[in-house]
Amino acid sequence: MGRSSLDSRGRVVIPKELRQKLGLRPDQAVMVEARGEEIVIRPILKAEEFIEELRGCVQGSRIEPSELKQIWGTTHAHH
């Protein structure tokens, strides 16, 4: 954990240690949401990264990775 503060425009700097630990990059898209009294920030994966993360996870699927990529690219708003 690290300490940070809001600037006058509502921006927060994520401490370097957390960015490195989580693999966050400059200009990376993130999802920000409220969970009770907490603010959760999580990375949004690009379609290619999402597909790569799934590679090998589902055995016996009839959907080819390239087909999943096409489905993801045409129906998902965050790519």
C-alpha cells in the first residue's frame, strides 16, 4: 500500500511500487468503481491481452482464439 492524495482536478497518483507490482503502464485504460466506502481501480485489458490470458484455460472449446478475437472486437465497447 502507499499513500497518495487528490489534486485540485481530482487526480490521484498510484504509488510507483503498486504500479510496478500490478504491471500498470502510462496511458493504460483502467476501470474505476465504488465498492461501499472503497474506490477500486483495475486495468482494462485489450482484446489481444484478454485472449492471451485465456489461452490454454478452456479445453475442448469449439471457438477458435481468432473467432473469439473477432467476437470481442465487434461486440465489446472497451477495446
